[in-house]
Amino acid sequence: MPEADHSFRREVLLAAVREAGALAMDYFRKGARKWEKAADDPVTEADLAVDALLRERLLARLPDDGWLSEESERAPHTPGLPFTWVVDPIDGTRAFIERKPHFTICAALVHGEQAVLGAVFNPATDEFFEAGLGAGAFCNGSPIHVSGHAELKNVRMIGYRAMFDDRHWRTPWPPVKIHMVNSIAYRVALVARGDHDACINLKPQNDWDIAAAELILREAGGICTNRDGQPYVFHGKGGKNQNVIAANPVLQEKLVAKLREFEPKIPKKD
């Protein structure tokens, strides 16, 4: 990507996401109308307002770029566009509705099949994570890096506690410290900053859920793959990468190996 494009697009991205964060906080404080897009899939007027703001701010300055967002995913995709913005206006909508500070605004610029710019902003805690390909990862302007913890024992994990029940595994986990926040992008960003050692999420995820956070983690020295250890391919057309395994490279390899033992058992109904 030409350096001039990188610098200009980064400037536009950071300003747009900051402004979107302020808008989201207005709704967060006063409340927002909500409804279900589909079963167990909530959305609010804040999601749509933030989506509209980001689209206007990014495409007004960069009208030749493509666009893909959770809240306007049917926007036409033009084959051959070199750059596509991949956006989740509010990742962690349930947390937003419940007034929990665990939601983020996510935007990534995809070039080819990878993210080259990314921002994940939690406006409720004023944590602004961002990265550029080959330029490092930062939170509020300070460089960040993944932890060096390389063993499963005592790993600081972000994930659903029930997943680690012994009944789901051929061999039990060693002691682990489990934490959870709603936004998947926020989880990966917290791993990138070294607050936690790893994140596992086996629920299907779309490109807009993880494109920005994946780049931030990668630039912070980590790696994010699916449960089979395969890297993500982002192409600006949507599609699920299925799951998220995020950690430093040594620990991530051990997590992928451990997941081969995962055999979820569904309780039998009486």
C-alpha cells in the first residue's frame, strides 16, 4: 500500500472512529431504542446511527473505497476495488443495551486478503486500540505487546467459563484464570495489550467482528486463527471465519492442539 494512502487513510479512520465513539456514548447515556433483527440478534438505533456516521465520514473522504458493515452488509461490493472498509459499528450490542462498558466500535481497511489498518475503540473506558500493517499496535498512543506466557497452566483466559468444564474435554485443563467481556474485538485487543494471555471463542464470527482486532493483535506480536490453526482471509465480501483463537504464537499453537480434545456434551433433557 503506498505510504501516502496509508497515512491519509489512517488519519481519516482515527478521526471517524473517535467521532463515532462520542455519538455512541450519547446513546449509551440516554438509552436507545432496540429491536431484534433476527432471533437472539439485537440491534439498536445507536448501531444504525454509528454505522451511518462512519460510512459518511470514511466514504466522503475516500469515495473509491468499498464498504462492508454489519448493519449495511448488503451494500454492493464492486470486484476489483483495492480497498474495502470492514466495519462493526457497535460490537457488543448486548453490553451496550445493558449499559455495560464492554462494547467497541471497530473499523478495518482491507487490502487484498488482509487488514492493513484497524481501530477498536471502547468509548466507555476511553481505550483506543489501533494498528497499521508493519507499523506496530498502540493503545491511546502507547505501544502494546502480547504477554509472554507460554503454558496452559495459569493462563489468563478470556472466554465462556462453561466451555472449560472438565466434561467437555478428554483430559481436564490445568488451572486457568477465566474472564469475560461481551465484545469479541475488545477481547482480542485486551490480549494484544497483554492484559490477558489468550482468548478462545468457538462461536461463528463475521469479518467485521474481528478484522480490526486481528491486525492489532498481529502487530502486537500475537496471532489469531480459527480452531484448526488456519489464518483468516478478509476480502471485503463478508463471510464467517468461524472461530477465534488468539494468543502469542507459542501459546496459540498449544491452544490449537488442546482444542483437538474438545468434545462438547449437550445435557440430556428429562
